[in-house]
Amino acid sequence: MTVPSINGAVLDHVAHAVPEWRLAWPRYATELGAVWSSGGPGPGFAPGQLRFANRARIEMLMPYDTGVNDFLARFLQHRGAGPHHLTFKVHDLEAALDAARIAGFEPIGINLAQPEWMEAFIHPRQATGIVVQLAQSSGEWATPPPEGYPTHRRLRPDGVPVPAASLQRVTHAVADLRSAITLFGALLGGEIEDRGIHGGEEWIDLRWDGPLALRLVAPASSSPAPALTEWLAGGPGRVHHLDLAAEDPGGLAGARPVPAGLPGLAGSEGRPRWVIDPEDNLGLRLVVVAA
């Protein structure tokens, strides 16, 4: 079957579910220099988007007004803080939904009521283990930063603030690379930039017309890496980490050189990297190279 492509789709941001925005600010704002972009309360959750030096964005989601909708509170209760969804902006949501159905996906949570923001979702069972949000918006949303948002940054030894980091890529580990390419490449229009096999892991880099890229990593079909297979734990996939570039990554709180044998890092060989483990970043691993 020929899979239709959604014209003009772009990977807009990655979402990180947290109990409170403020818990993520020391890492993303103070240490990595991300600036506030937009945010505010909603029914059941409050999104807050932060923008990095290359204009890629991460969205912090915290529970709010859970009496109206407790989906995020239940997510945090059952799974803990960590990666929640990937958002793809599209020019025409209804056409995108038609294309998704033709490709064999069944969108859920469709909301076309507000022209300024229309959305739908592909369930993790179909979307290789991660919620995929499809959204059409009438413009960019910008709001003043909330009270208490940090304005200071990590300092160099001479007292000069360290430049803001760049959020380069989401690395998503999957059990079935072909299914992931059907979704993110064929349907969502990701252009393959690079691919390879290393250490029993196969990887493919996808890019859209925007600053944020996606790397798919899977156990190689010929001789799969047992560590990555074990990490996937029988599921269709999980966001493995975010890739960033920052000055003096070894100076970040909790950062350590990437240990030998850590799964999910195929495609990043030959360059020194530091890792911040999920337990040190509210359930979301960061891998950082020197800018």
C-alpha cells in the first residue's frame, strides 16, 4: 500500500510531563539557558513551552484543574514524570486525518471546535509507543513568563553567563523500525538524512523544515543488541533521550561521560558525550555534546 504524506508537516516540539513547572526550571532555564516562549492553564493541564538557542522547543506539562480532566495526573501517577508526546504541526488537519486513516492509523481525541487550535492524536499503540499529536494553529502563541521564571544562567569561571544550549533531536527507540518509518517518514514526511548500523543497533535520522529532528533507533534485524531489546521491555517503543549541544556539558548537574554499553546511542559514535540520567531530570534522559 502506498502511504500518503501529510503536506507541510513539521516536528514542532517534544512534551515533558512534570508535577510542577518549577521543578524543571533549574535544568532547562538556568543550566541550559532556555527562554520562556508561551504557556498557561488549561482544562486538566498547564503547558509551558521553552525555547532553546536554535529555536527548538520543549513543552512542560503539569496537572492543573484536575477536576475537569485528570488525564495528566493519572499519567504521572501511573508512569511518573517523563516524555509525554511529540507534536507535529500541519497546514490542514482534516486532510492530515484523512491521510492518517488511509495509512491505517485511527486518530483519536479529534477537536476541530476552535479554529485557532485544532488537534487530534495517534495513540501510542499505533505510534510506536509515544503519543503523536497532530495540530493546526492559526498563529504562534506567546505569553509573558510566569512569576519566578529564572532569568539567570549558569556561569563560566570568569562570571560570564554560558550561552544557551541547542535542542537538536529527539531519540526514539522502537522495536519495529519499518513501522516507525511508515509513521514518521512516509505519513509525517520526515526526510531521511542519515542511517546506519552500529553495535547491534540500527538508526535513521529524520528531519523536517524546522530546528528539531528525530532519530529512530531499533535493534538491528541481523544481530540485535540485547541491551536495547531489554530496555524496550517488549513494548513498541519509548523516547530514549533528548540530544543537546551545550558549552561545558560536563559542568551540568548530574552529567557524567556516557558509559560503555548504554543502549540507544547508535549513530552518535566518535564524539565525546555526557549523559544526565532520567532520575536526575524528572524522568527524561539528556545526552549532551560540547557546543
